[in-house]
Amino acid sequence: MKRRALLLTLLPAAAWAQSNLAQSVRERLQQPEWLRGDFTQTKKVPGFAKPLLSSGNFVAARGRGVLWRTLKPFASELRLTQTEIRATQGGQTAMKLEASREPAVRLINTLMFALLNGDVSGLADVFDLKGSVNGAGWQLALAPKAGPLQQVLQRVSLEGDGFVRRIQLFEANGDESLIQLTNQRTDGAAEPGLFQ
């Protein structure tokens, strides 16, 4: 009985700590309507001796979508909107997943929008958050809450300041990805037709 009472006492404290951490990180993150930047991704796949390297640039528009343009080793685009994920290569659609038919699409989009738009409260809906804030910098460790996300991800680590600078994904299948975001900027004209 005492153990249960202790658990009930600790649960609100844990939720409060997560909320407080999320708020502290959110206060440090810029919340631009349009964000542009460059990325490098290093992906380790079990069974491959060398990691897979790719690089390119991205555009994130709050509430509209994320466009991930890979330039090396070959050109391709991944466009995420509220309703779909579309991959193109050489101007041709290579893959299209609709949120209305694929529940995982909604989850992936929520995660990417939250990561690149600094919506830490959105992350707290699907992850247990731990981390620290030190001056302008912060670190977060995300563990998926019980549900379908656990079938895809083991954990996510994030680091940043006014922007997310580093994302490390540990997938359930053993793959590991390190994404480093650089040259992030909020300047430049909006591109309204980009996510239509």
C-alpha cells in the first residue's frame, strides 16, 4: 500500500519535471515561420563495415511541412506535410504515403515537425523526456512511450541552443543515424507553394 502511495506521489512530480524541462528548452529555441539549413547524416547499419554518408539541405515551414533535399551521394527529395510523405528522385515520385491510410505517417510527421520547428511539447506527447539545460544550450534524451513508435525507435538524443543542432536516432532494428544540422537561418523569402 505504501509503495502505491509513493508511486502516485512521484507520478505528478515526474510529469511536472518533464513539463518544466520542455518549457526550458522551448524558451531557448527560436520559433521561426521558415527555417533553412544544411545537414550531414551518418547512418550505421548492422552488417555494413562503413557508415552511409549523405548531405544536403532542408526547409521547414511551421504548420506546413518539411522538405529534406539530399544532394550527395545522389539527389533526392523527401517532402513531409500534414497529409503525406512523398519521396522523389529525378523529378519522379518514388514513394508516396498518405496519413489517412498509414497511421505511421502521422507519427513520423509529428516527430519531424516537432524536431525541426522546436515544438518540444509535441515531443512530450509521444516520448518520455529527460535532459538538461545549461545556459543557452540543452540536451534531451527521448524514450518512446508505450505504443507503435516503440516498434520503430529505441531512443532519440537531441542537442541544441537556439536551433536543434544534433539528432541521434537509435532504431529498433539496430540502425543508428547521426544528423548534424548547420548553417541554420530564418532569413529569406517564404515559399508558399513549396508544400502544396
